[in-house]
Amino acid sequence: MTIPTRARETEHETLEKEASHVLEETRMVIPGLQALFGFQLIAVYNQPFWELLSVQEQRFHFGGVVLTAAAIALLMTPAAYHRQAEPHEVSRFFLKLSGVLLTLGMFMLMLSLEVDCYLIGRAVLKDPQLSAGITGGLGIIYLGFWFVLPRIARRHARTTMARRLRA
């Protein structure tokens, strides 16, 4: 499959613009994480949580809460780092660090969503295997769109650039 020439056109950004983008991307994810964290905390204070879930599943839920809290820490680190370590500049290191932290945070968010989807499915469907299957399907969707698709696009861009340089 060939991508039209216009779709392959790229423009290099300044470090400042790249930093602005990575902080903006992080800001887009954090509200969802905060909402998820709030729902995870509220669940523990509702009676059905104690009635519908076994002790093992309650511990599994706690693991999801920990994953969400860790994701929040990872996603808030670029802003804290920039404000304290490089308040008047932007470095390539900051951009790479931010990208890694954003990716790790998204991975932890994915795992946390998987935990909660499984537990909700188990409580609603009363079928652990069906819940696990549906949750596994969601995991494939998350992995595909959040991690595999960007890597395919990156590989394609590198291949295209290498061809241009050879031509």
C-alpha cells in the first residue's frame, strides 16, 4: 500500500514546539486518569463492591488503583521536571524523557482499564471466562491503537526517509 505524497510530507518542529506538544498530549490523558481514579476509589465505599467481588478480586481492584496512581505520577512528571529542572529551556533529553513517561503511563492506564473492565464484566456477566475474553479483546484494541499503530507509522516514515535519501 502506498501513501499519497501529501500524507508523507513532514515538517520538523523546534524543541519548544515539540515540548508544547508533549505537554499538551499529556494534559489530554490526565483528566481521564483522574476520572478513572475517582471511580476506582468510590467503588470501594459502595456495599456491592464487598458483596459482588471476592477477596481476591478486591485485591485485584486494588492493583488497578495502584496502576492508575502510578500512571498519574508518570504523566505528571514531565511538567514537574520541566518546571524545576529546565524552567527556561527545552532539551532533547526532556523530550525523550517525556515521551518515555507518556508511553509508560499509557501502558499502565491500559492495564488499569483492563483490570476494571474485567471486574465489572465479572460482576455483571457472572462469567469469568466471558469477562476475560471481552477484556482480552479490549486489550488487543488498546495495544493495537496505542502502541502497534504508532510504531508501524514510525517504521514507515523511516523507510520512506531512507528511500528518499538513496534517490
